[in-house]
Amino acid sequence: MKTDFLVIGSGIAGLTYVIKIAEKFPNKKVLVVAKNQESNTQFAQGGVAIVQNDSDSFKKHYNDTLLAGDGLCDEEIVEMVIKEGPNCLAEMVDWGVEFDLNSGGYFDLGKEGGHSENRVVHYKDITGAEISRAMHLRLKKLKNVTFLTNHFVVDLISDHHLQIEKAKNKRT
Ligand SMILES: Cc1cc2nc3c(=O)[nH]c(=O)nc-3n(C[C@H](O)[C@H](O)[C@H](O)COP(=O)(O)OP(=O)(O)OC[C@H]3O[C@@H](n4cnc5c(N)ncnc54)[C@H](O)[C@@H]3O)c2cc1C
């Protein structure tokens, strides 16, 4: 098979890339390969931690994350992920993902272990399944995307590997 873009994995990471690339290049082919129908994304329950209101701040979320990470976090990545949170949430809402709202019409923010503030947006306790549902619905509208499920990627051979082979053959 020939494709312009090959995406391995159909969890939230893979599908986010697929939606963006397939919508940006409607004339290019996107092939998604996944080893099974399910992913961890579908099983995520509690929700997604995102700074949402004035009583919270990126700094508080950052400090909570480093504390919970106990020295294992890459601080630059933590900062980037936390700051991108509100944009990603807006993107998910635009894709049709539903999140629970409180009586005032704002996101119903849960508080989970390790967080000093209420900042967990969720859809009941099946947030991952709701995110997957909305993403797959959006993907169905994209004619340039093909899915191959039950396909296990064993090895990736890139130009880099072919060049090594060529160099070896030259030597012998
Ligand atoms: C029970 C549970 C509850 C969770 N609750 C939360 C929560 O409340 N909040 C939260 O933020 N996070 C939660 N998580 C974590 C969250 O689900 C993951 O961090 C997130 O879904 C990872 O997304 P991903 O796209 O990177 O990977 P995944 O969703 O794991 O997707 C990986 C994809 O790669 C494919 N793949 C892997 N290897 C191969 C291969 N060799 N060949 C072909 N395909 C391959 C898989 O088939 C799959 O499609 C939870 C996880 C679980 C399991």
C-alpha cells in the first residue's frame, strides 16, 4: 500500500494527528495502523486536568505535577503540556466532545489525587470513551483516511536504514 502519511496508533495522540493532518491536506492519503480496536484512551475514566478558572493557575498545576512526579518529570514538558491544556480543551469541544457542566453552565471541575485545585474536566466517569466517540465521528467525515485495525507494527524501515544497507553493500 502507498500512503502520504502513516500514523501508528489510534488513541488520542494518533487520532489528534490524523484529524489535523487529514483536514489540512484533503488531497493526501492518511493511513492509520493499530494493533487492535481498543486503546488506553477509551478506558480513561476520571477526566483531563486543565487549568480553568481564576482561583487556579498554571504555576499551581505545575507545582502539583512536579510534586506528584517526585523528581521524574521533565520540567519543560510539564510546562508545555499544562500551558497547552486550555487550547486542547477548546479543540476537543470543537470536535464535538461533551463534558459535564455545572448548574451555571461552566465545566464541572473534579478534584483528583495530587491536585490542589478542582481542575479535572470530565464526561461522567467515561471521559476517554466520550473523547474516542467524538473523534471517530469526526474522522468518518474525512474521505482521505483509511484504518487498518488488528495490524501489528513489528519494524519500521526508513531511508536511514536503506542507506546503511547500501553502504554495507558497497564495502563488500
Ligand atoms: C483504566 C485507565 C484509566 C485512565 N484514566 C485516565 C484519566 O482519568 N485521565 C487521564 O488523563 N488519563 C487516564 N488514563 C491514561 C490515558 O488513557 C493515556 O495516557 C492516554 O489514553 C494515552 O493515549 P495515547 O494515544 O498516547 O495511547 P493509547 O490510547 O494507548 O493508544 C496507543 C495506540 O497504539 C496502538 N499500538 C501500540 N503498539 C502498536 C503496534 N506495535 N502496532 C500497531 N499499533 C500499536 C494501540 O493499538 C493503540 O491504538 C487512563 C488509562 C487507563 C488504562
